[in-house]
Amino acid sequence: MIRINLLGQIRPKASRRPVDTGAALPIVFVGAGLVLGGLVLGYIYLSWQKQLTVENDKIKSLKAQKTELQQIKAQVEDFDRQKKLLQVRVDTIEKLQRDRTGGQELLDMVANTVSRTENLWLTDLNRKGNTLSVQGASASINSVANFITAMKRSGYFQKVEIEESKQDERATSGIVTFTFKLNAEINPPSGPTPAGQAKPASTPAQSAAAPAKKG
């Protein structure tokens, strides 16, 4: 629609209100701060996530190393057990080699000595060098004394010493038994004569042969 100004006056222009930018600035700053904070938090999160991944990989690697070390430890322990068993076998063989000289003769002599003693039996026999340790049981103290006497008279043992002799309190059958322990030195007649021990007397054949040589 066309309007006509009949008064001939210039119509004043409507004035525009100024825009207040002061109230919008805080909003802009807050928005920018939120965006910047979000970027910083996102960077920190990604950094932590990356570091967490690295640490998890380290943990997996350490667990794998731990498993491997446990397997190695088990193998070492198994080797140690085998080594101990082999060492026991070696010690046993060495002991048998050290004691094999006169071993059968020693057993025969002990068996003969025991057979000459009534109501006595042996429970343990151990030889270490030239020392023989004997453990046994008997029906009376007299049997132990007779056994010691028989060992001394055999000429195969010397310095027979009783270490312990007591009544066996574990017997439940009503039969009184005595246990004993003794030590003796092995000295076969063919061996060297120890210092301080008189030489064995010469046999009749040797005594007879001596004058013949003089004549």
C-alpha cells in the first residue's frame, strides 16, 4: 500500500537500539572454555589410555616371564633331586669299594660269633673304616657278655667296647629282652699288628723249624 505525506514534513527515521555485547562475552568465554576443557580432557584421556595399554602389555610380558621362570625353577629343583639321588648312589658305591676288602670275611666272622652265643640276635651292623658298630638284642645280660667275649677270642676284633645296654621297655609279649650297642675295631690276623699289641705267638711248626735252621 502506498502512503502519501500530505503535510510535506519529513518523517523522522526510527532509531535503532544499540546491541549490548557485554552480556554475550561471558557466554562466549564459557563456551570456549568448555570446548578447550573438553579438548584437554580428551587428550589426557587418550594419553592415559595409551599408557594403560603399555602397562597392560608390560604386565602380560612379566606374567609370561614369571611362568617361564617357574618352569625353569621346577627343572632346577628336579635336577637337584636327581643330583642328590646320584650323590647318594655314588657315596654308597664308594663306601662299598672302601669296605669291600674283607667284607665277606667280616660277615662270616660276625655270623660265626653270633652263632656261638645263645639267645642273641643282631638288628644293625655298620662298618666305617676299621670301626664296626653293632646293635642287637638278647634274652639276658649274660648273653651280651658272652657275645663280647666271643668277639675278643675270635682274634678278628679288638677293643670291643659296650656303648649301651638296657632292658627293652617296648616288649609287650611278656618276654624280657635287652638291647645293646657296641663298637669294635676290625683287626684281621693277616693285617698289620697295631702299636702296643703283642705279636701273635709262633705256631709249633715255626718253633720246630727255627732250631733246624740254626743247626
